[in-house]
Amino acid sequence: MIFRQLYDAVSSTYTYLLADEISREALLIDPVFEQVHRDLALLRELNLTLKIVADTHAHADHVTAAWILKQKTGCLIALAAAVGAENVDIPLVHGDVIGVDGVRLEVRATPGHTEGCLSFVLDDQSMVFTGDTLLIRGCGRSDFQQGDAARLYHSITQQIFVLPDNCAIYPAHDYNGRTRSSVAEEKTHNPRVGGDANERDFVQYMNAMQLPHPKKIDEALPANMRSGMPADGKLPDEPDWADIRVSFAGIPEVEPEWVIQNQPSVTILDVRDNDEIDESLAGLNNLLHIPLGELRARVDEVPKDKPVVTLCRSGKRSSLALGILKAAGHEQLANIQGGILHWHHTNLYKY
């Protein structure tokens, strides 16, 4: 199985990618709206087909990327039926099984943080994705969205703590850089529900917390009741000057074919060293040559009246040039994906 744990630093949210190595079918758990380009890039680079997006609950601290991922990939959206959200393709209830070819998840209802909380258990019970129900050395709050501390206690102890001790716990959030725990660890060390804590201990603890109102709840909850669809029902604006794809490394890239077709409207910045320059790119217009090692000192030579696409032998040095240009005030930037070697591969120009 292919498994990745991804992180959104703003909301401290973990997104999980699970995929089968043979079928290349994938599902995502708890994707974040602002991270959609990252997630799409990872799917593309790993040659995976997204089939299902599953949220553990209707989040109050971030907007889900479920709807936009469906628009981009055609995947299905899965969420607890109890949430009653719009645009859900697979309304989930306790005991359901979801997944893709080669990866199966058992659905367990774990309410208490919210009415519609779910946990997803891998079919061999080696992993459980607990959402906000159980965190690492903590748990989700129970004072809003029909939360109930007693129900949360029973969800944790009767649905999660009954799993094998070595079952790995993967929560939807962590605020201290921790990435995973286990059932045995949380049964022993969780300060709210572990050790000798009983239901009364837990309920009184939770009711005494008096946490502040979630900062993003007024934006996140209405959006998540639409499965992340913006209020106007439209996809977010994308850069309109180029057909840009953002890599998993966060680098905006364009294909050589696009550059050939649009070269009059852009400045092509070649950052190879002087001894690398030959006639292999003689067919291009607007070519500006500044070696990468000289770019910071000569950045004012790069015009700002056109978008800039950067180029080198392999696309590696030219990706670094983007940061230098951005720091100098350039906004419309992209790297020519794969550099001249990729041009050679596509038979556009020989290197």
C-alpha cells in the first residue's frame, strides 16, 4: 500500500493518502481546500487515480477540499450521513466499508466531538484514522456542533480502544509536531481518557476546559455543509496567463509545448552557465541569458512587463531562479518543466 501523511501548517490538519500499488487507485482522508494543488500534484507524480475523498466530520477549523477535488478528478465524496451535508455521493453510517481496489476501510461512528464524527479502520486493523475524536495525548472538544463529552468517552473506549494495541492512530490534527500514536499508548498515557480515567473523570475534564470559539468556524462550517463548494458554486480562479501546474515541491511549471506556442508573450530566462550555451535554442524568441550565479546581482535586467519562464538544462537550477525573481517583485512566474532535457524528450529541440 502507498501511504502518505500530509500536513497543513495553518490549521494543523493532517491529510492522508492511501493507494494500491497495483491498481494505482487512491483515496484521500480530510483534504484541506488551500492544499488542493499539493494533493493533485502528489497524485499526478505518483501516477494515481483519485477515487474517493472521505472526511472524518464537518470540520470547524478548515474548509474541506472534497468538492474541488471532485471537480478536478471526478472522485466521489464520502461523509457521515448524520452530517446532512450537500454534494455527498456516499453518505456513510457505522459498519460501512469504503475504499478502492486493494485498500479497504471500515467505517466506525465515533460521535461526541460532533454528531457526525467517523473513524476509518484499515481492513487489517493496523491503522485507524480518528479525525478529531482521538488526538495524540488528547481528543477533540465536545462543546459545539452537538458535541457531548459522555458520547465522546464511549466512542473512544468502545470503538477505538478495542482495536489491537499495536494499531497505529492517525488523527486529523496535531499542534505539537507529533505524527502518530498507538492504541496501547493512548490507553495508557492519554491525560484525558487513558490510564484509570473513568467516564466521570473525562466528562468533568471536558466540561471544565472552556475553550475559545474556533476562529474559522463561521467560514468553515457553512462551506463544509456544502462539502467545500464555494458559496457561488464556482471553482477558484487559476492563473490566466499560462497553463500552469504546481508540482508537489510547490514549483509552478509549464510544458515546453506551451512555451513554443506562447513565446511572444513571455520572457524566457536561461540561467545556464556561459559555457553551456549553444545553438540548441536558436528557434526561440525573447531569450534572456543570465547565469544563475549572477542572477541576484543582475535581477533588474529581467523585465517586469511580461511573465517570466525560467530554463536550464534539467529544470533544477531554473526552479531556484523563481525564488530570486519572486523576491525581486516578479509575480507571473513559471519554470519550464524538465528543462532542455525534457525538450529533447519531446523532440521540440535537440540539446
